[in-house]
Amino acid sequence: MTIEQVDTLGEYIAHYGSRRHYNLMLEPVLKVERAEDKADTYVLRPGYLDKAVYYPCPLRILYVKLHQITQQQSGEGYTRKTTIEAQIDVYDKSLAKHVSYRLILSNSGSTVLDFMQCNRIFNLINLYVDADNPLEKLNLAVFTQYEPREDDRSTLLRAVNSLQFEFFENSRNVVGKDNYFWEEAEVRGITKDPYLQQIILNGLRKNCESLYVKDDHILLTFAHDRAYSPSFSRRKMESRPGGDTSIKDDIKFELAKNYDSRTHLLSKLKKE
């Protein structure tokens, strides 16, 4: 199997085709061997070709060292299952520390799975490390046949439109002075995605005087005022000018201004 762009960040690719770049003294390859005791199992061993002579050795893909890939198939038809196992070491940016890992992908039925889906995973790992993310926070267990992947526009908008607002009026009696009056909002339904959550919180902060993170909701306070009027207990507002529309629009603007798809994708590789 041909390997290309092994030293280019985010561009590594192993494939079945012929080589497109020929300016290499040693050509990185994956040698495919059938497992001796298993008819439907193939072992892909990395190494280099020098004048058509194969030399086996682990392959360094920037911050990833690949030892071997095993591809196994079992069953027939809709019960057919493919399992890919890659033995890798992942290094930090200084190359001083590393973790060893067995990356396992599997599927069943008609969905296609083969070793080339490791290309995307190795590239994501390299981008994660190169962006100065901590190696100890790298969660290699998040990788599946399709995940993690970039969110589309509809997913981002849904994270904002799913926010649920309840508005309240509140006040505090001040002896001998004008009483305090203000409005509050309880916000629920906020995404658990840490990256999107931070952008949403930043958008909320720009619409209120203070923001407090509670166990089951976000509390916003705004519109503080003082007046010589009787105070009252906290009460729900049946309606509020503008409702939550303007707040959600501001959050969408915050997303449009600050959202970075690659940073978001790499954040999904972090342990919480």
C-alpha cells in the first residue's frame, strides 16, 4: 500500500493507488500480509522501499508512530463485521513523552470500513498535538468509524435555538432609600459541548449585567434600577419586550464571529 505526505501536517494518506510524489530516497509503504492462521485477517506492516527492497520498521507520522494495522473480517451479508486495529504511539510536541494505544474500529452490515479510515484519525491526532494541546488530555477512545466529525451549520443553530428562557422580575427593599428592581432570566437547554458552551456563555454575558452558572440552569440578571416604589417577591414575567429573540440573535452573531471548525473538532479529542 502506498503512503504519501507522511511529513506534512494533516495531509498523511495511505491508499491503494500509485504514488503521486516521487522525490523520495526511501518510499514509505504498508506491506500487506495475510495472517497465517486466519483466512480473513490481513496485517499491514509499515516500512520503506529502497530500490524495490522492503525494510520493515515502525513508521513515524509526525507525532504518531505506527507499528502495524490489522484488518479482520467475519460473517457474511448483514452479519459481516470488519474490525481494524492499529497499534500506535502518540508523542507530545517535544517528542519527550508518549502514550501507547491500540486503536480499534469496527462496523457491521453494509457500511464500508477499511484501513484507510485510519488516515483521518492520524491526521487529527497530529493536528491536536501540534496545536499545543496536552497529551494527557488526549482521549483516543472517542474515535469511531465516523467520529469525531465537524458539525454543520444546522447543528450550530440548533444549539442556540434549543436554549429555553424564563424571565422574572425581582426586587429588594432598602430601608430609608429607593428600593432595587431588576429582571432575571433562567436559561436551560445549554449544550454540554464545552467549546460551543463557552461561545454561548460569552454571547449571554454581552446581554446581561451578571451571569451565574447553577446546577441545572444559567441565571442572568439585567435592567437594575432604583425607584421609590413598593418592593415585591420574585415573580414570573408572562411577556417581555423582544423575549429571547434578540439574545439568541446576539449568540448567533458571536458564533459567526468566533467559531472555528478545526478548533471545535480538536476540542472533541479532549477528556472532560
